[in-house]
Amino acid sequence: MARFGRRDTAPELALRRELHRRGRRFFVDRQVSKRCRVRPDLVFPRARIAVFVDGCFWHYCEEHAHLPKANAELWRRKLLANRQRDAQNEAILVSEGWRVLRFWEHGDPAAAATRVEREIDRWDSIARSAGRRAHHGRMDPVIEVVAGVLTRADGRVLACRRAPGRSAAGQWEFPGGKVERDELPEAALARELHEELAIDVVVGERIDRSTTTVGGTEIDLASYRIHWLSDQQVASSDHDELRWLSPTELADVRWAEPDLPTVRLLQAERPTG
Ligand SMILES: [Zn+2]
């Protein structure tokens, strides 16, 4: 009987070969989250796509997973637990901004490859159009943005100053960015913090959501608490200065207007610890 989680199964190799033939490059069998040890079979790190090819028996495919006659109930529980663990791992990856694609080993590798390519192309076009918008400074009527409040053990929160040459340069903000079309805000925030600060985070509860008009454009900003390994060093690609501010120091910098409602809520909180 096949081992669970073995590498290089035939269906997985078939998908790898097919994607390779189509000129796609990826990592194989690589851990992508610090919070779970799951190793997606294929990993596209730039597009943040994780692909699993699930074996019909061990992942309990309804069509093909025939339970061994001996200890059938025990097997059923064990295989259901595998499915449950798949779902838990998937939820963790999604919360960290990954797009997870699962295929059954009984499926057609060419169809699976096409599905993967569609996801990569979708990501490419989002990345390209985001670049174009940034380049031409085109105004959308409403821009949906997400921001993360990172707090250190000493209660200080991370504030970032927008670099020269960007809109609202010199103003301070919480790190984050735009929500792409079809993207959940939490996933967008995890993605942005990964891209901007090179940290992998878990997006916690929402602090505020407010709309602010800036120069004729409505900015719809939702802010969230961020759970992360707070002893990590952070550096930002989009900002020229980062500061850890205590609640009383929040008033010392000039915040970008859309961030002000969140700042006021944080100032109103009683300091903890
Ligand atoms: Zn199957």
C-alpha cells in the first residue's frame, strides 16, 4: 500500500511534465508556511500559487477510495481525518495569501495544467494592470485598500512613511495596499505584506473600515490586526522610513488621511501589558 505523502507519484509527475512542456517553471515539494508543515506538490512563489495532486485513496476521493474490508470504520476515520487536515492546511495557506489548487490523481493532467496556467495568467494580468495603473496614475472612482496594524510585544505599532515620488509622499500610513479584483481583503493584505515587508502574516480581526475622499478619489480602507512573529526584522520596499510608535507617539507623525480613523481608534485604546 502506498505511503502517505510520498513524493513523485505518477499523476504528479504527469502534471509536472505537462507544465514543463508548456514552459512553466516551479518548485516541487516545498514547505511554504511556517504555520503548517504541508508541502504543496508544485509551488509558484511569485504568483503565490500552491498546487496539490491528491491521491484518491489517502485523500479519500468519493469515487475511488475503497475502504479495506478489515477495520473499515477505522480506515474511514483515518481517511476523513486526512481530508480534514487538507482543509486546515488549505485554510492556513489561503489566510497567508496563497491560491490553492487541488487536483485528484484520477483527473486529466492536461486539464489540470490548463487550470494552473489560467491561474498564473490571471495573476500576471493583475500584476501588469496594477503596474500600469501605478504608472499612469489613473484614478478609479473608489479604490479598495487594506492596511495592517503590526504590534510589537512592547505595544508599539508599525508606521511607514511613503517614499518620495509616490502619491502622498512623506505621509505616514499602515502598511498594506490595494485589493485586486476577485481578491478577499484578508488575502490581499497577506499578499501585500508579503510583497512589501517580506513577512508572512496571519490577518486577524478588522479594526475599522472607512471611506475618505482624497483628491477626488474615494479611498475605502479596511484595517486589520496582524498576527506575526513580532521579533522579525521588517524593511519596506515602498517606504523611506519605518517607525515603531507607542500609542502616545501616534500623534507625532503626519498620517495619510485614509489611515486617520484607525489611528484614532488605536489612540482611544487603553494600553495593555
Ligand atoms: Zn479518484
